[in-house]
Amino acid sequence: MVVASKVKKSMIGAFVLGAVALGVGAVIVFGSGMFFTPKYEFIMFFENSVNGLQVGAPVLFRGVPIGQVTGISIDADAGDLHFYIPVVVEIEGGKVRMTVNKAKAPKDESLLQASQESVHELLTKLVERGLRAQLVTQSFVTGQLAVALDIMPDTAVRLVGDSGLPEIPTVPSAFEKLTQTLTKLPLETLVDRLTAAVTGIDSLVNSPEIQALPSKLDKTLDAGKGLLRELQDKVDPLAQNLDVAIQSYTELARDLNQRTSGLSTAAGKTLGMLDATLKEGSAALASIQRLTRSDSPTVTDLNAALREIATAARSLRALADYLERHPEALIQGKGPRR
């Protein structure tokens, strides 16, 4: 009996040890080493409502989960009664790996380990580079929020600085920016202008001129239809006359073509005769040129005849002058008077 009791206790102890080992293995396997991963706490202060942000909400860096929200509270400044909402987050170490350069594979060490600096020193450099925290919407259906971290170098650094934890500056969310823009708009003036515009549109739509517009359009359309009918009645005879005119011009062109062919033949004959005449005229001109040359016999004889005629003309002129002075010579003859 004593031996059996000892055996049972050994079996129970072995079973317990095996269960513990399985539990530790399950934690290591399914927890992905979360219990052995270093974690760092940071704090950030939001001025406006964080409705929708809950403990356990993710902390994202450009969409990549790197931690979660661990605490949400509210603080008040006793001096000016200004309220802040501090949000404590827990960021896992090793989420951001360090690379030597783009050509080599990443090392198995985190950014904090590679920089060999403290958390405060590394955070100070990142804040100077533009690290900011902002509330973003996880789901428009549920309205749950998350904390998003990103590099925003063009934003101002706003630190509260009344906590022992490293502080990450915050910037307004997109909804907060929209709300601030809307609050700056002169909504009353815009509403009054919109109301006046709607009233003017209503007055215009309900005016007698607009009400009578459909009937005027109907009359205009009827008049247009009548005009089209009149035009059609006038266009049809015109089209027929145009067809007749086109046919007549076609026949005239055909007749002119026939006559033109005959005229072309007659003109060809006339041109032939004219060509022969021109040739004969050219021969005659050549003959005249040969006759009128200075060394031709005809020109020589003609010059001699002209000289004789000139001599005779001078003799006749001298006789005429003498008879004018002595008319009696016709009776007495040439010589002294008797």
C-alpha cells in the first residue's frame, strides 16, 4: 500500500511538471516572446476630447502597430483651469530595426540599441526631426480611435512637461482641424446669405413671368411649327423648279458642247489658212526687202530718175522766176526789147 501511494505521488508530480512546461512553451510560442520584449512608456497630452480612445487601443507608426494605450486620465491646471488629457502608451522595443544602409540587410538590433543612447536622448532627437502624436479613426462605424505617430517637421512642438515619463508632442487631428476651421467661419453671415439666396430663387421661380413661361414656350413652339410648314410649302415648289432648271442647264451644256466641237473644227481650218497667209506675207516681205536694199538695181535706177526729176524741177523753177520778171518774153522771146 505504501509503495502504491509513492507511485501515485510521482505520477502526479510528473504530470504537473509537464503541464507547467507545456504552459511555458505555449506562452513562448503563442506570445511570440512578448514577455521578453523590452517595453518603454511614453506620455502625450491632448487638449480636446478623446472620445472613442480606450485602454488597449493600438499605437501606430505610419500604420504599423508598435504598441498600445495603457492609461487615460484627465488633469486640470489650477491656475487657469485648463484641462489636459494625458494618455500613457507602451511601445515595444525592437519594432524599429536599424539598417547600416539600403544595400545591406537590416541588423538584428533596434534603433535604440544601434544609437547607443538613452530613451530620453533618442526621443529628443526624434522630436526635433518632427515626431508627433495624433488621434486617428480606426473605424467610422464604431468610432474607435487610435494613436498615430509620424514625422511632421512643419508642426510646432507643444509640450506640457509635468510628468516623469518621456513626452511626445501632439497635434490636432484632422477632425479637430476641420472643427477649428468651421469655428473661424462667419456661419451666421453665410446662413443669412444662403437664406437670402434661397428666398431670391423662390421669388424668381414663383414669379408671374416664370409661371407664364411654359405657355409662352408652347406658343413659340406652335409658331415655329407653323413657320416650318410654310417654309416646307415654299421649299417644295422651289425644289421642283430647281430640278427643272438643273435639267435645262444640263441640256444647254450638252448643246454648247456639240456646237463647240463644230466651232473647234472651223477654228482649226481658219488657223490653217491664217498660217498659210502668214507664210505668203513673210515671202512678200522678203521680196520687198530684197528690192529696197541700197545696192539693188531698182533702187539705183530710182535714185537716178529722182536726180533727173530734181534737175528738171530746178529748171522749171528758174523759168517760172524769169517769166514772172519778164512776162513779155512769151511774146518777144528771150533777148532785148524790140
